Amino acid sequence: MYIITDKCLKCGTCAPGCGMTAGCDGHTCYIQCGAHGCHVGAIIESISQYIITENCTDCGECAKVCPNGAIIPGITAIPAI
Ligand code: SF4
Ligand code: SF4
């Protein structure tokens, strides 16, 4: 799952799906237009920054559009000691 770090400046760029096509189901936007933010609504606004919820499908589109490099792949496994 992708995560949003404390580099987030709350600009909101990552949260919407394609903003170019009103009524788009998100999947269509993703296929046709590419990186326009999260297409499954997994990113929500919190008090100090945006956060990614468990609805994340790991597509990585949000990371491409973040102007601050605040979105990174989350840790999915704890390394063996
Ligand atoms: S994670 Fe990046 S694109 Fe999303 S609100 Fe924060 S700064 Fe903006
Ligand atoms: S990786 Fe994809 S599904 Fe997950 S929050 Fe980012 S845009 Fe949404």
C-alpha cells in the first residue's frame, strides 16, 4: 500500500480521479488519461495532510502526480532480523 509522508503540503492534487471528464467512472479515466490522481477514492484529507486508506490498490498513480514527492510505496513486510 502506498503512504503519504510528512512532506505532504495538502495541495490536494493526488486525491481526485481524472478532473477532465465529468461523470467518468475513474477506471475509464485511468485507462484513457493516465495520471490524474487516485481513481478509487483511497486518498482522504486529514487535519495536517492527506492520507491513503486501505482502499489503495497500489497502482502508483498518486505518486506520479504529487509535486512534493510525498507519496511512496509503503512497507509491506518487516525484514527478518
Ligand atoms: S501527497 Fe502530494 S499531491 Fe497529495 S496533497 Fe500532499 S503534497 Fe499534494
Ligand atoms: S496507489 Fe493508486 S489506489 Fe493507491 S492511493 Fe495512490 S492512486 Fe489511489
